[in-house]
Amino acid sequence: KMILCRTLFIFLPLLCSAQDYTEAPTVKLLTAEFFGPRYPAADSDVRLSVDGGVDERVPDLGDLEIANGMPEEQLILHPGGRVVYDIPMIDESGKIDHDLIYVMIKP
């Protein structure tokens, strides 16, 4: 009885850890809400020109980024490069949208 108990004590953790928890699919528990409209840097309708940069696929888009709707492409801007965007700051009636006066740019 003592040998059986010791054997179970040694091998039980090994049997429990054989199931890899990282193979389970990702579950989205939280949703990221943004305070305004988002415009991607790569392949964007509001981008007027790009000089010294290229659009590339994001190499390792993780499950969290996919769940939060992050773009699959990114703009790689080389030193000295320049990009021009025309980001709309007016509403449908043509007036300045005061909720959009503050703009956050994430390089």
C-alpha cells in the first residue's frame, strides 16, 4: 500500500501535466473600446502619399490582436521617410466634429 501511494504521488503530477493548456483555443473575455474612429497606417483610404516606406504584413499577429481587430498590415517607414494622411475632422454636415479635435497618433 505504501509503494502504491508513493508511485501515485510521483506519477500523478506527470499525468496531469501531460495535457498542454496552451493548445486550448483563445477565449476573449474583454473588449477594447476606442474613443474615436481608427485609421490604419498601412493600405489606408486616408493616406495621400508615402515616400520612403512600405506596407508589410504583421509577422506574428497573436490571438489577442486578432480578437481586438488589429490590422494585418503595418507601415514600415524608413529613416527620412514621409507619409501624408488626410484624416477627416468634420461630421456629415460639414461642421467640425468637436469630439474629434484631439487626435492620437500611434507611431
